[in-house]
Amino acid sequence: MVKVDKEQVLIFDTTLRDGEQSPGATMSLSEKIEIASLLDEMGVDIIEAGFPIASEGDFEAVSEISKVIENARVCGLARANKMDIERCWRAIDRADKPRIHTFIGTSPLHREFQVRLSKEEILDKISETVQYAKTFCEDVQWSPMDATRTEMDFLIKVVRLAIEAGASTINIPDTVGYTAPKESAEIIRKLISAIPELKEIVVSTHCHNDLGMATANSLAAVEAGARQVECTINGLGERAGNTALEEIAMALRVRQDIMPFSTNLDTKKLIRASRLVSTVSGFPVQFNKAIVGKNAFAHESGIHQDGMLKHAGTFEIMKPEDIGLTETNLVMGKHSGRAALRKKISDLGFSLGDNQLQDLFIKFKALADRKKEVYDEDLLALLSENSMTRSDELLQLVDLEVTCGTKAPQTAKAKISIEGKNHIVESTGDGPVDATFNAIKKVFPHSAHLQHFQIHAVTEGTDAQATVSVRLEEAGKMVTGQSSDTDTVVASAKAYINSLNKLVLRRRKKAPEAVAN
Ligand code: KIV
Ligand code: ZN
């Protein structure tokens, strides 16, 4: 069982499970390991690594993450049946500190339409499955799905039963993002006062953001006695997402006066985690996103700028350094060497092995040849492009030549490697990006539809790198790829190829019949 200091709030990150379930956010194995390692380094207490029964890929990811995580507990999700629980255990049994998280829908709507079981049948299932999970693992978390729309007397009954069956953490999900802060606190208070055992074990909160209240609801639950918050980086998650980890971390840090709770988080790693998850998921972070948005520390109006020059506290409640933001400054040019790059990368909060650094150095030199001024943001974009997350991809762009200008049609000639074999292909199109995408489609035919194509500049200036996001849809499933380059068409081609690689991964994923939010 997890022991918690009176005022400590455990951070349970579900970016790799609830986050990855958001349409289009499919991640590869190496990407998941990279995120899990960073979460561990950042001080996350529990990492929900996936839903092992969902697919071979999920199973493999949970099991590989279990082997490499050094500090955090590694948790796998399982529905309320023996097959799920056994599969979950097999995936996490190599972890130093494994946790099984099992759940069942308890609200009237879930009882009638999702699980199609009576109240009595649900009670039987809870006893049976929590006890079964306990035969494998000491640390069992249990969740009544859609708890916030479950009748209070039934909620008390199911929670009591799960504790009797051996659950050591009780998680209360607001599955559909329906609750509000006052109610969220009330539910936790009522549960704790009705079930004395809840004072001894961890009560957890898991909120979705459908009404934009996930962070407020989670904090209200904490004030009422919850000591574990389930959240995701950038608030990634199905529909409007989950509670954002960075918001919980900074709210608890900045408002110690009214919320005197501690976490194990190193908040200086927040910006790095946000950028990594954005790149890997292909979901850009909105400019005005709290804590990690591009504008979160920007001051535009004259009054604000004037105040900031006199005293930063006039318009800033936290320092950019607290989340790991360094000032945008000119870092290096084409004459900078490996040692300078290593130092800069470490200042940005990254530590790379020799091979990764060498790989990055080659890319940095190529960039410095093309771009006069290399900024921190450029290096961060290069880090995201790091071969560690791309070299295992099925399709790779080897070369690209395009002709564009006022005379149509524009043309593209691409060399694409598929499973290590090079293919040269040419095509025309309505503009260089269209011609390039047509060429790629020729060499890798597919029926996916382009749903979204977005370009944004990493820094200022006409020689800025472009970051491109490409979202594809195939048979109702979405994938998003992202890439950066000083050449916008090359960045577009790489982002398209990245999304096709994710599509291949996605095709291998078999959806479990009942989806967990
Ligand atoms: O939102 C939810 O109910 C979930 C459960 C699986 C905990 O994600
Ligand atoms: Zn959820």
C-alpha cells in the first residue's frame, strides 16, 4: 500500500493510457518509453502505462515501461474480468512497484447500457475481480466508472465493498466531465465520512474536462480529502481531455497559502514534458494554455510591460524558470562544437547519451548551415526530431525535390524508404505540398483522409523552422503526425510520413469492446 504524508498529494499520470486514447494521439513504443522515463525523472508517483488487453502494442508498451522505470509505480488498466486482470498483471509483473487498476461502470446509465448488469451483479463482480487482482498484486486500485453520476448510497456501497475485497486506492472518476467543484468536494467528503476505512487508504480523483472544470474539480476533491490526482500532460485525453498535470503542479505550488499540500514533482521539467507530449501526440498546445502555452508568460499591453519592468510580480504569479523556461536567446552558430551543444542541451533540462548527442550534433550542424541564428526553440524542435523517436519508423523520407512557382502544376520527386528499401516516385499537384503528398500516396497507397494540416513557425524570421501537424482518418480512427524543418515542404512531407507510420501502428491495435475513458 502507498503511504502518504498527511499533506502530500500523489500524482498519478495517465498520459499513456487515458491520454493516448484521445482520437489521433497514437504513440509508438519508443515514444511511450521516452515519455514514461521523463515522467519518472520529473517525480510522478504513479505512471498508468496503458491498457494491456487493448492490443499487443499496449501490452508490449506496458511491459517495456515496467522494466525501465526506476522510481514510480507502474500501473496497468483492466476491466472487471479475469482475462483483463491476468493480462494486466503479465504486463506489469516486471515492475519494481506494480499496480493493477480495475474498474466497472456504476451509474444508472452505465449499468443499463454499458455493462448491462443489475446492482447486485455489479456488487458480485467488484468482490470477485478486486479479490482476483489481489491474488497477483498487493497494490490494487479500484474505480467506479461514472462515479459522479452514481447514486450516493450505491456509490458508498460499491466503495465499501471494493475496500473489503482488498483495494488499496479508491479512485473517483468524473468520467464525462459533468461535476462542478462544490459537488466534487461533497462527493469525496460524504464518502470519507460514511466509510471510516477511507481515512487509512488513498482516495483519488480523476476528472475529465468537458465543461472546462477538470483542474478546479480535482483541487476541490483534494481539499475534501483526496490525496491522489489523476492527470495528463497538456490535459491530453478523450474529448476535452483530462485534468492537466502542469496546472495541478503549479496551482499547488503557487497557492500554498490556501492549499498547503506537497508533491514530489520537479516543476522545472514541465515545459519539456509538455513539448515532448505535444510532438509525440501531434497535438499542438494552444497558445494561451495555462502554464505551458506559448503566451503563458508573454506580456503585450503597455501597462503590463511597464509593470513587468518595475517588478515582475505585478503581472506574473510564477516565474518562467519554475516550469523550466529559459529566456529565448541566441545560442550557437555553425562554429559551435559538441561540448557547447552538450552544455546547452543540459541547460534546457535534457541529458543525452553519446550516440544521441552525436545524432543531434549532425542535425544541429545541418540546421546552423541553413539558418543564421539558432535559438533554444530550434534546439527543442531538433530534440523532438531526435532519431531515437523516428529511426524505428517503417516509412522514412530520404530525399525530396520540388518545383513550385506561378506555373502550375507543381511537381515533387521523392525518395522514400519502406522497411529499408528505397523507392523513387514523382507526382504533380496543386502546390508543392499537394504534389509531395500525392507522391507519398503513390508509393504507399492508403484510404486515409487528410483531416487537418497545420503549419506554425518555431521562431521568428523567414528562416524559421516550421512545425507541421498532419491528422489522418481511416475507418473512424485518427492519427496525428508532426515534424519540423526550415523547409516547410520537407516538414510537411515528414509529418505526413510520421502520421502514416502511426496509421500502421493503429491498424495493429484491436479496440477492446468496451472502451475506458
Ligand atoms: O474516466 C474514467 O472513468 C476512466 C476510468 C477507467 C478510471 O478513465
Ligand atoms: Zn478517464
